[in-house]
Amino acid sequence: MPESVVVRCPVCRREHLFTAPEYPCVCGAPVVPPLDPRARATAVSHRSWEDDWVTVLCASCGRRGEWPHPELGCPCGTVLRIPVAAGAAVERAEPAPRRAFQPVTIRTARDAVTAAALYLRWLGYRDIRRAYQRPPNGIGIAARGLLAQVDPTVRPASLRDVECLWLTAMTESATCVYFSLSGYATEARAVADTLGVPLFVLDLTGTPQPVNTLADDLDSTGA
């Protein structure tokens, strides 16, 4: 069961009851970041990829996954980062078939990146991180053997966008996948089929929708 802790905002001193979010491990077991009730929540003043994610051990299969660090928005406007117990594991659960993907609502560009990262984790990719090379458009994220591009802009991804992603992935001996919030130009879809690039559109619920057959296959079979 997800655990709950009382969280006090260090700015306005309000108290909140926070329940840890639950994420699906690749094995199907629920993974819940273990909260530290003795530590104090801190206000988020700036963001970095390392601080926004936390490693959690699934006690069912032993996998270590990277999940969004638990956060809570206070009515005073402060974003609170909830402390997580170091080295702890979630409660053991019985193995189960792969659960349905649990999306996060997209309101900002950061939400789009989080949605794509969670989806890749659901597919079975591990060690998700910010990509070393910044793409011409959007935000690059990477996993072991994979390079992904997340385009949260209001214009359809172009042929050049897809080709640049494919070329960068080739130099890193990785496969690639593209996530766009606004779809793809006709030429981009055609070249993606030729180059073998799965294309997804992120709807506002945070659920990636396959655009081509390659994406359909990836969604069905996983990593």
C-alpha cells in the first residue's frame, strides 16, 4: 500500500498529508518511492535532471528504476520535494503481467519529457537520463541503447528533425524514437518509415499514441 506522511511547507508552515505515488515496474509489480517521515520537505528553488529523479528498488524482481522524485504543490505557490528514504525498497508484491501504462497529464514541456521517460521505463528501458547531445529542437533523453527526442513545441516535427535524431543515434550505435506533441509533417513520417524510427504523438493526458507501424510494434512488444 502507498504510504502517507505529514508534510510541512517551510515557507507558509501549512501541513499537508502526502501519499506516495505508485508506478508500474517492468515486471508488473507496483513500485512506490519509500518516503522518509523523519526528514523535512524542501522547497524547489531550481531544477536539475539528477534532483528530479530518484532510484527505487523493486523488491519483487530486484530491478532498480529511475522515477520522478515525489513532489507536492503548496497553495502558497511553493513546490515541495518530499524526502525519500535512502537504500530502502518497496514492499514485496507478487509478479504480474505488464500493467497498463499510467500517464501523467501534460501541462508544461517538463511534463512532456516526464511522460516520455515514464513510457520508455514502462516499455522496459533502463537508466533513463538526459541525453548528452542537445537536439536542434526539443529535448533529448537516453536509455541504455536508445536515444529519444521529445518535441513539446506547437509545430509538427519536420523531416530534418527525424533525420537529425537518426544520425545522432547512429553515431552512438543506438536505436531511436521520436515523441512529438503536435504530430509530424508528411515528409517526416515517410522518412521515419524508411530509416526505422518509431514515431509517437503525446496527447495531453500524457499517453504516447503510435503514429507508424514501428511505434505500434514497440508499444506491443516493449524493449
